[in-house]
Amino acid sequence: MFHLPITSLTAQFGDIDIYLFDQLLKGRIQKGIKLLDAGCGEGRNISYLLQAGVKVFGADVSESAITKVKLLAHELAPTLPARNFIVADLECLPFEETEFDVVICSAVLHFARDENHFRSIVQELWRVLKPGGMLFCRLSTTIGLEGKLQHLHDRFYQMVHGPVWFLADETLLKDLEIQLGAVRLDPLKTTVVEQDRSMTTWVLRKV
Ligand SMILES: C[S@@+](CC[C@H](N)C(=O)[O-])C[C@H]1O[C@@H](n2cnc3c(N)ncnc32)[C@H](O)[C@@H]1O
């Protein structure tokens, strides 16, 4: 009997975030759509998307990350223009309004400089999203660890593993949803990692 090789999953999907993988399983990311990976880093989340015929764009403030992601894109999707990958701060993106069917932003928002920066980034991601499009964010929050984290000031926390992060809470996410007129596509799902950080998946539809 023929069995599928499990190792080929890694070759196909790389290190894709498991909650983004869940969006693929739900059929919310399809061939031919235009997708922005906001804060793409070196492209851990886009290996499969590049091979699957998604029109991938990426933005990151790090020049070296964009250099690496361009090489990855060239290898996996040689016909995709290198200009799709740009160095930019997410609060000011050089894209037209309503350009993208899907915007993903994974492990980026907790690096916001303050609450205004956090709000500006989310608003900017929303601006470039089409009506009917999906915004997928995965970010560290205080959810599930209320009162257990080392609070410094405002929304900044000293994380056990070293850095100081900006952590949203459910009230801030809800407030933004109301301001944007967003519909929550999935309930908030939060993974608490070893009692030292929370990673929340926040998935919205633009109406
Ligand atoms: C932890 S990495 C995550 C990379 C990728 N999204 C992933 O899930 O593997 C965070 C990335 O966000 C980028 N970043 C942080 N703040 C940013 C901002 N304001 N604008 C653009 N990129 C930003 C960093 O340069 C880094 O590449």
C-alpha cells in the first residue's frame, strides 16, 4: 500500500506557523490571490504560498531579511517580481488602498514602539486590505496571563526570555475591531507558553 511520506510536509510547508496552516486548511488562502506578509522576516511563512501560486508580497523593516526573502522567492517562485518585497515600516506602506485579498502579520505587533504605533500598524494593514479580505495576526498578548507578567509601564512588559514587549489585551483588540468595523472570523485563540508568554491568533474579515 502507498503511504505519503511525512518528511515531504516539511519540504512543502517549511516552518509555517501552525495557526496560518489552519487558515490554509480552512480554504481561506487560494491560488492567484494577492497576499501581503507584513513583517515577513526571512519568509518562514511563505515557502508553501510561493510554491502554491499565491501572489506573495512582503514588507519588513530589516534590509537583510528582505534580501534573504527575495532569494527565497526567486528560488521557489522565479516569475514573481523581486519588487514585491520591500523594506518598510508597517505603519507606512507604499501600497494602494484595498490592494490585498489577505494580509498576514505573524509575530510582529508586540514589537510596536507604543500604543499609537500599534494602532497605526493595524490601521495600515487594514487600509491595504480589500473589502471581503482577511487580516491574520499572531501576536503576544496578556490574555491568559493577566497579573502573572512583569509589568513595566503602559502596555510594556519584561518577558521572562529577555526582551521588553508591547502586549495588547482583549480590550485593545476589541476596541480596534469596533473602530475598523471588522468582523472576527475566528474566536480569539491563545496559546500560553510555559506560563511566560501568550501568543494570540486574531483573524478578521473586512466588510
Ligand atoms: C519575530 S520576526 C517574525 C517574522 C515572520 N513574520 C515570522 O513569523 O517568522 C519579526 C519581524 O518583524 C519585523 N518588524 C518588527 N517591527 C516592524 C515594523 N514596525 N515594520 C516592519 N517590520 C517590522 C522584524 O524586522 C522581524 O523581521
